[in-house]
Amino acid sequence: MNTPNTNSGAETEVARKKLGFGFWLCVSWLGAMVFIALFTPLLPLKSPTANFLDPSQGRPPYSPSWKHWFGTDKDARDVFARTMHGARISLTVGFSAITAGFLVGGTIGVMSGYFRSWIDRVSSFVFVVLLSFPSLVLAILLTSLIERSLLTVSLVLGLLSIAPVGRLARAATLQYSEREFVLAARQIGAKDRHIIVKEILPNVAIPMSSLALLGMAVAVVAEGGLAFLGLSVEKGITWGGLIQLGSDASKTLEKAPWISFFPILMLFLTVLSLNFAGDRLRTFFDVKEMTL
Amino acid sequence: MRYYVQRVALAILLLLAVSMLTFGALNVLGDPLFNILGPVAGDVNNPDSVKMIELAKREFSLDRPLPVRYAIWLSDFVRGDFGVTFSSTGQPPVSGVISERLPRTVTLVAMAQFFAILVSIPWALITASRAGKISDRISTLNAFFLVAMPNFALAVILKFVFSIKLGWMPLTFVADDPLSSRLFQMILPALTIGLPVAAVYQRLLRTDIITTLQQDFILLARTKGLSRTRILLVHALRPSLFSFITVVGLNTGALIGGSIVSETVFRIPGIGSTLVESVLRNDFPVVLAIVMIVASAFVIINLLVDFAYTLIDPRVRR
Amino acid sequence: MVFTVACGGGGDDDGSNEPATSDGAATTDGSSAPSEEGEPVVGGTLRVGLEADVDGLNPTASALSVSGLTMAQAVFDPLFTFAADGTVVPYLAESMTPSADFTEWTLKLRAGVTFHDGTPFTVDAVIKQFEITRNDPLVGLAVRPYYPETDAVAKIDDLTMVFKPLEPSQYFPSALTAQLGYIASPTWLDALAADPTLEQQPVGTGPFQFDSRTEDSVTKFVRNEAWWGTDLVGPVYLDAIEFYPVPDADTRTELLLNGDLDIIHTTDTNQFETYREDTSLTLDISEDGEEYFLMINTAKAPFDDVRVRQALALATDRQGYYDLFNAGEGQLANQMFTPDSPYYNPDVTQEGNDPEGAAALVAEYCGENPVAEDGSALCTDGKVNMEYQWSGPSVLATRIADFYNENWSSLFNVTFDEKSQADHIQEAALGLYNVVGWRQFGAENPGDDRVWLECRNIGGISLNWPRYCSEERDALIKEIANPANPDERTGLLQQLVQNIHDSYAYIFMTHSSWAVVHTDKVHGQCDRIAPEGSPIVCSTNGRMYFHSTWLS
Amino acid sequence: MNTTTVPETEPFIETVGLKTHFRTPRGIARAVDGVTIQIRRGQSLGVVGESGSGKTVLSRSIMGLLPRNGVIREGSVRYRGEEIGNRTPKEMRSVWGREMAMIFQDPMTSLNPVMKVGKQVTESLRLHLGMNAAEASEVAEKIFRDVRIPEPSRRLNQYPHELSGGMRQRVMIAIAMACGPNMLFADEPTTALDVTVQAQILELLSEQIHDRNMSMLLVTHNLGVVAGYTDEIAVMYGGKVVERAPTKVLFDNVKMPYTEALLQSIPRLNQPSHSRLAMIPGRPPDLVNPPGGCRFAPRCAYARDLCRNEEPPLTIAETPDHTFACHFPVGSPEYLERKVEISRRAGSTGGDN
């Protein structure tokens, strides 16, 4: 019976047709961010650490002006320059975290999904254990115990994404390893390695990849949270850190809201773009909801 | 029945694993002695200091091998004795700290959850019934915005707008204020945690309601001549709540995570902010206790969620 | 005598650590003369906001920061105290008289004083406390080096005793104006040995006695009806005092403005303006107490080389620091004395803001491709490798670290090392650092700052934090203490200042300012007098006193 | 448009040239393509056709249950002489439940799984007849008794999943009957039930119809079902009515080869209830771009070029109330000629099914 009882059926049809303007808008924003992150040192920016003290203006923070587009912070440092540099760590951590997560989690997930048996049981339990900490709690725990470098922070956040990613990979693999072509391949006695690489990976990879963006959004936010609590990369300029710097004392926030609001804006737009683009991709590939 | 027993058993197994992990990590990676003794801890050439070190080690049973200490800790923990804080006096006992601060966090998370649900259900109902219309698309966009706003940023914004600019809300939490005003002081922190979650809930519930609205029994309800509202509330909502409830349950963990940030921004001495402080002070017993409490809460809530099904879906009753 | 000193959880002060000295200095803006605030009223509970809580209130073992000293001074009485004019006057003691050669000091105690627990106040109490303190690995560090192993003290009678320090010193009593002078009940001290948790429930002779305490929440003291001082220095007006530790300066201020607190102390100069604007508040700033400076570990490469220390000083933009972090309060420091101090040495100025000079020195040093004991290079591509350590996380501390890094990064590869406050102090005490921000030299009597300066204070745990040992300096200090030449004192101190400067172990930044702020409900804060009648300061480097305080 | 059968009395409900088209990504699907039917008071009409013939859409668009957007409607629907085709759902609410009711195919999915069946009956009673809880459940219990649900009072408090398939369908009927409507739409009311129960339910239905003098539109793919229980039959194919006659007449004198095929495919009790349509070769027409000419031609054994090129008009058979749309109806010379060929071919291959 081809009667759509509500029109939403038709609506999703449309959604699946094209990615839409919003998607490309987000992608271009992300592109811009990545560009900035990559080439910050080469860009004609003021030094993010220099103190542009200007006695004529009295004591910093100075409000936004032609000289300082985003104003300066309490230490007369250029908020614009700092925000741009902030993109660097935030995105690097976000990206490498999710990459690590996908590599490790993905592998484990596929393995346990394909071979089942004890691998599956063990990994599943490990996942559950990892998932029974609120991720931020776990992150705080780990970062507090280590030297907080770009690498380690990324690794910690990567670790956090292992369990959710792994679960997904497993689910997807399970689904595919029951398919005829896989069974057939097994029938004719193909090597497991061959099957996984040739048959399963390609099929699992597509849906997973559409989730990478969403995952990265989560990682970026997590990094921000850590930085905000003073637990992200030491000596690094990060959006979370900038926001905290401007909001730590309510007086500062009152007198100089720009210090934290510009970084907030950048962070917000970036996360929004990641989410939106990721969500579009997901509907595009028609992958079911994932909770990182 | 057997099903319940299994779930509970798994939960316990889980908590054991979690506790071992945390306990191990904390003890292998940090030297608590300093918190107890100050510089003396490092002054290993001075006999007096060494004497004190030995004493402290015994007092906090740091001289025993790790497994033994774990066993000791566990047996105390289950008896509700969370040990002593690593301070020169071991005062106040961890259970003291917890019992003082946990209620605040619980209240906060409860309020947040309450707000989230309060907002999301009507929101979902309305948008679902208008699926595809402009209003629906706009609200979907709003939901996106909320979800994309990290809670620490949201906290800053809320603080700026409502406390600083408008002055409607107090800036600080005062532990000694009467309950009523403390609850009032908790509204912004709770919103900080609740709003983004509300958006998540709404998106989920909306899709489920739309699916439900396509069911035959909704059509039947229409043939009875029931009003749209009644169909939504009486027929569509309840059957759509299953995944909603799961997610609400699972999210409690995220909420606790959020409360860490929120408590720090709004300076509420709950276990969230305490966790951060203790972690920085290497006050492991406190950290351990908090992590365990959080994890337990997490696991137990998930149990309850499973059991909650039987309440809303008569089909699951056995 | 404190290491694990508060520094307000690092949050609101300038992020340096701040070993409170056993003695307080105080010259104050607020007048010390009894004020015309009307007739004092008896009753009421004073709510005090402190920048930190303390581990315990045991004068023989606890690390008492400003907050600790403030609380302690309410339950304990010091043997001596500083009068507003800077002279040391008896308080709980009746008198202290040196022998002709100043090698022996005879202490006479006030008669008829009893502790809160009813134990009579006698020489035995003082002696017991002296011995316990001396054997304490921590607090003992301020005592041990200055006394012989045996018979350092001797009892004459119940109210009379003798101290026999190793060397003659003309200002011995000033050492008894704070923690070392707070006498606790011997009965209580005995009990402590059995149950350390009693540290939380101090028993002294003070105007207030312990009522209740929850760590990190509130500590409550109530009036000691039987206080010995009532007839000598006036009655105690307050029914009770409640101390609330509020590490965050903003919150503390907000609570004061909300009326949730009556009086607070802070070093957050950014807020002074706010206080001044609000007419309902009274502000009392002590300015030339402690100095804030960068402390350099001279025992550890690369800063064992004076050129590197010098270079660091030259590379530092002191003016910039002042502009950014002092908010126009306080003043830049050239040395441990303010210009208006009699001991100020006009010839000694702290160098800074000279990148070229610094560059030259660094170039010269690195030119020699120096290596550490472990063979690792001390210079990398022409820059000296160093570590700057602070206690965190603290937004302010991090800002300051960033500032220094900006100053130094052209000549030094600066590694940031944010440590939890505890570890931070430990590493400083054990000499495991390169450079840290620090605060000390608060002694009213410069003679008492020797604990930070002499070779004998270098050890496993060192109070001579830079671990800089100079015979010449020790000799100077000895001379300064030497009663034989009182009139040379000024000259000697100025030489000492010169010597300290030349060591380049400290880069002096500012004379830090302590503010005590209270609402218009609070009166009599400055009406304290010593038993022999001379007025006493309102506050000492943020340390507050309450026996003359009353609420309207 | 064709109105050959002029009714002697004013029809109770009628559609004239009713069209219901859906916009789909592939294009416009002509689910109902110009259907004209009448039902007189107390009469029942069976609408028969394979799935995809548009019969369900027909019943729903008459009742006005289809969504507004994505749907194109033409033609009119008159109920008691009143045009209701253009009414909004809001306006229809007073009619639904009170005047018209519908019974669905699968009682499992059509009953609210998380609501006690009692409540599902009483809610419309309370809505339309303004009864209070007590009265409503009293009435509900009575209706349950009417539809022969044992120990009704207990059933009222049970959930659908606690009832057997037959019971559920009885509950459905009870819900439909609750407010005593005059027009009942039954959409494959027995398909989901096993054969033994089907008869009972149909019995119950027709009996209820007669007791309450209701009109009924019974939608089914199974001619056997309608045989005993409807006064008239309309056979639908590809969204059109292709043959229409009083039940008796149709069974005696089939004109449309499609109807004939359906007749041959009436299940016998020993047959599993789903394999039947397998007996008509080919698949139902594509509603988006239907074949030209007679829509059944591609599957029709008797089709000729004429059939493929020219759409047959609706012609009247021997009796005036019997109409059909076929160029070479059953019994026509061309039909017989072709039949002979077929049987011969079958004979030659020696096979016979």
C-alpha cells in the first residue's frame, strides 16, 4: 500500500536527494578554519603573545578597534590573533583525537564484529567499562595524571572515542558479515584478512566516515572543556582557554565581554558546521543515529 | 526475573572493573605522600622526616602492596567508609566531603534533567505535528544551535546575560543560604546543563513521534473523530517514549559531566568542582570516591531505565 | 613559619607563592589611633572571609599562612607584638630582658593567665612548646639552626625562664610576635601526640575560644569570657567570629558586597578601585610588607652562572609587569626595602628592560656551549634552556607566566611547569626548580629575614630557597644582629641589600599590597592597644585582629 | 463520466468521478482514477481488486482520511446529498466516529498497543455522546457483549497483546460500532485472520450491519469474502472500476476477464490464504505511467491490439445495473475463439492446471 500517511516520507525523500546549501556553507567554513589552522604562522597576524600596551588608552583590556578587531585581553594581547591561533590546537586535537579513535576503535570493532567469539566478548566488556564513565570525568582523570602535550591530550580524547566508535564499527560489521557476498567469500574459503579488507571494510567505512565529522565535533568540544578547566595543552592557546581567561572573573566578563565572546563565536560556528555537515552526510548515507 | 538478576550481576561486575581501573591509575601514577607531609615527604635524608614518612605511610596504609590496599579500600567503600582525605590530618573524612557536596550536584543534575524534559516534550510534540512545515524547520535549526553550543560557553553566555547584564540571577552560590534561594541560585547552572540536552531529546522524540503518527492505530484514532491534540497526547506520545527514556537515562552521565563545568563556572561546591580540585591536589581518596559514585549512578540509572520499560510498555511485562 | 602557605589557592594573588614570615610588618594607610566610631556595642557574630583554609591550627606543626595566622591570633596570644611605631612590646609576656652580652634572654610571663581548658599559663607551657616546635621537621627549620642541641632554654620559676640562642641578637623578642610566640595549652599539646585530629580544635589563651570547625567550610570561635586582657586592653565585644575560606577573590568581594561577609582580606589589586568607589567599605592597605620577586635557584644549572641570572633580570620588563598586574597599586621594588624605609639603599636599583644587555650575556654564555652534569646541553640554538614553575591552575598565574615567556622567549627556551601548589612548594623547598615567582621579606624587623638568607638555612629542605651561600652575607647578618654596633645597623642593612642584589638570586618586581576591607557595620578594627598602652596596627600583611572589633 | 444506472432512491453515499493522485518522487501515481459509485441506505458494497488496485485509497478518500499535501483530489463525494469531499479534517471530525467508522486490516497494528482496549472503545463514546467514564464503560461492555466477546468486563481492562487475533478484530468492530455510525468502511477486515475465524467475523459484521441498518463499503481482494455478505460488487483495477453489478448477477454472469480471473482465484479452505493472486499472471499496473488502452490488457489472455490501443468504455450488460469496461467480454465471439486456442495449446502440451 503506497499511501504515505503523513507527508514526512516525501520529506525525507527530498532530504536524501541533495546535501543542500547549508551543507556547503558549513563545509566552506570548516575549510576556512582548516586553512587558518594550517597557515597561522604565515598569515599576517599580530603576535598572539605580545602585550600591546598603549598608555594613551589607559589600562587594558582595550575594546575592539581598527587596531585590534576583536579588542585585547587584560594583558593587552590581540584577541583576534589569539583566536586565530586558537583554531590550531582546537582543530588539531579534535582531528587527531577522532583519527586515533577511528583507527583503534574501528579496528577493534571490525575484528570483534567479524570474528565474534572471545574477542567480541572482551572488547564489548571493555567498551561498556569505558562507557560507564561520563567521558569528561575520564578525560579529567587522565589528563591530570599526564604531561599535557598536544600529543597526549589528543591521545586521551582519542581513547574516549574508542568505545563509541568501536561499538558502531562492530554493529556495522556484524550486519555485513551476514550478507551473501561475505558468506559466499567464506564458502569459497577466502582468507579472513582478504574478506575484511576487500569485502567488509569498504562497506563499513562509508557509513563510519559520515560519522567522523560528528565525532570530531565532540572531540573539539571536549578539548574546549578541558582547556576551560585548565587541563588542556600546556602553554598552548586554545579556544577553551581563551574563553576561560575572559570569563574567570565576573568583573572581566562585565567590562570586557569580547575577550571570551569572540572565541565562543568561532568555537560555536565550527562545532555547528561539523554537526550540521556530519548530520547531512549521515542522512545522505542514511546511517542511523550515533551517540558519541 | 532471571533477566533482572543478570543485569544486576553485570552491573556489579562493571563497577568492580571501573573501581580497579581508577584505583590502579591513581595509585600507580601519583605520590600522595606530599599532601600529607608537605616538603618533608621529599626530604629523605633527614631522620625526623623519614620517621614521619614511615608513620604517614602506615597511617594511610601506603606501605601495603596495591592489591591489598585495593581490597582494604573496597571493603571499606562498600561499608560506606570512603577513607580519609590525603591532608595532614586526614580530616574531614571523604564520606564527610561527599555527604556535604553530593546533594548539591544531585539537585543540580535533577533540575537540569527536569528542565530538559520539561522543554523537550512539548517542543517535540509541536514540531512533530507540524513536521516539514517552516516552524518545524526553524526549530530544527535552533536545536542544532543549542547542541553546537558547548556547555561551558553556554554557561558564560547565560551568566553574562542574566546575571551581569539583566541582573535577574545571582552571581554566586552561597552554601549557607536558605534552601529556596540556593535553588534559585541553581537555575542558571541547571539551564546550562539542561538546554543542550533538551535539544537532543527533542530531535529524538520528534522523529519517534513522527514514526508513531504513521501507525495504523493513529489512523484508527482519527476515524474516531478525536482532535489532533488528543491524538498527539493520548495516542502518539506514550508509544513514542521508549528510546526517549533510554536516552534520558544514558544522558545522566553526560549531565554529571556537564555539572563539572557548570559547578566550576558558577562556583557551586558540588562533587563536580570537588573532583577537579581533588584531581589537582592529588587527593586520590576523594577522586576515587567521586568517580565511583558517578560511575555507580551511571550504571544504576541504566538498570532503572531497563526496568522503566515495563512501566510504559505493557508488552514487556512478564 | 610556613610553606604550604595559602596564596589563596593561587587564584587571586599574583600567583606566586608566599611563605608567610613568622613576623609581620605593618605600616598602614588606615590610622592606628582609637577612632571616633561611637560607643562600642557588645554582641554579634563577625563573618570573616579568608583567602584559604589551613590544615590545622597547631602553632608547633601547622603551616600557618596569613589566613592561619589570622585565625590563630584569635585563639592564641603572642608573647610579644609590634606596636604601631614598629617597636616590639610585651603582650602575653610581661617582659624580656637580655644579658649584658645579649647571649641570654630572660622571659617573664604574665601572672594569673589560664588557657581555655583551665590549664594555668606557666613557663612549662612555653618550654614544652619550644621543644616540640624545634623537633618538628618543618616548623623546626626556623628554630633548629639558632639554638644549641642541649639546654637551649632553662626554667627559673613558674613565670621566669631563659633562652640561650647560639649567637647574640638584639631583636630576639620580635621572633616571638607570631607563630613561634603563640603559646598553646600543654595539656592540649599532649593530647595532640595521641590524636592528631585535635589540631583542628586549638586551645590557647586568646580572646576567643574554639567552638566548632568544618574544614574548607566554616570555623567558629566564641568569646573567651575569662580573657586575661579584658582589664588591660579592653573587653572583647564580639560574641563570636566565623571564618569562611573563600579562595576566589571575586567571590569573596561579591560576598562582602552582598553582606554575606563583614570583613575580608585580599591581594587582588584589581579590586582596590571597586572598594574605594564603595563608600560603605573601609579599606586598609599594608604596602611595604612583603616583596614579590622572581626567585632563581642558584644551585642548579644554568642559573648557577651569575651571567644567566643577570641576563634573565635584564630581559624582564618590570614596568610592563607593573602596568599589567598591579593596576596602578603598590610600587615597583628595587630591593627588600621601600624608599621611605630608613634602610633603603638608593644606590641599589633592580635592572630590567634591557634586552640588548641580556642578549650579550646569553650569547657569551651559550658561546661556551655549556653542558649539565647529565651531559645535556644547557643552550639550544643560542637560547638558554630554562623552566618557569608556578602553582596552578590559576588564570592569573598563567597570564603572568605568559607575560614572562613573552619577555624571555627571544633569549631563553622557556618550559612551562604548572604544578599543583603542594608540589610547587615542595620542589622549591627541595631546590628542584629553575625560576619561580615568590613573596617574602615581610619582616618588620629586617633582622628576622635572616632565615631566608643564611648558608645554614640550606639543606635537604631549604629556607634559603635560592640556595645561595655567601660567607660575606652571613657575616653581615651576624653584624646586623650584633648588639655591639646598633648605630651601624642602617649601613650594614644597606650593604646587605647590595649583597642580595649582586647575587642576582632574586629579581625584585613589586612591593606587594595587602588589603583588608570591611563594611560599615564593623568598627574598632584599629582600636587595639598593647598592655602597656601603645596602639597596635590594624592589620599586618592581610593578617587581621579582632579583640577590639565590634558590630553596629 | 458515465451514469447509466440511475438509482430509484437517492443514494446514501456516492462518489462522482472521484480522483485521488499522489505526488511521488517518480511522478504522479493515479491511485484512484475517476471512480463513480453509490451505496443506498442499509446496502453494502464490496470493492474487490488486487493490492495496488486503489481500493483502499478509494475507501480512505471517501472518508477523507488522506493527508492534504502531496495529494491531488478531484470529483465529489456526497454523503446524504451533502458534499463532503472538500471538507477539512477538522470539519470531518464530527462525522468520523459519529457517522462513519472504519475497520482496518490488521487489528494488531490498528489497536493502540499501550492503551487498554476498554478505553479505546469508551473514548469516542465520551467524545461524541458526552458520557462520563462510568456510563461509557457500561455501554462499552454492552457492545463487547454484542460483538460476542466473552467476559467483557474483564476484557475491557486488557491490552491488545493479551487478546487473540479474532478477539482483537471483534474489539475493532466494537470500536467502530461504538457511536452507532450509519456508514461503515471495512478494509480487508479478515485478511489478517486465519480462515476459520474469517467467517465468524464476517457473520458478525453483516449481522451488525442489518441490526443497525447501516451501509457498508467492504474492501477486499477476495471475491469469496464479499460473495455472501454484500448486495453489490465493484471490481477495481488500476484505480478504475472495471466491472460493477449486484452480487448475484456478477457471479452468474461475469463479463470482465479480470473478474473471471479473480473468481477462479477464490481460495479453497485447504489453500494457504496468501498464494492466491499468483494465479493471475503478471503484475498489477504501474499507477505512475499506466499502460495505454485497457489497463488489464498486458495481463489479459484474451487481449487484442484494440485492447492495447483504445481504452474500453463502460458498457451496460444485459441487466441495466450491470456495467463493465471490456472490448471482448466473456462470452463474446472473440473471447470464445481465443479460449479454444488456449485450451488446445494446453492440450497439446498435455498439461492442465
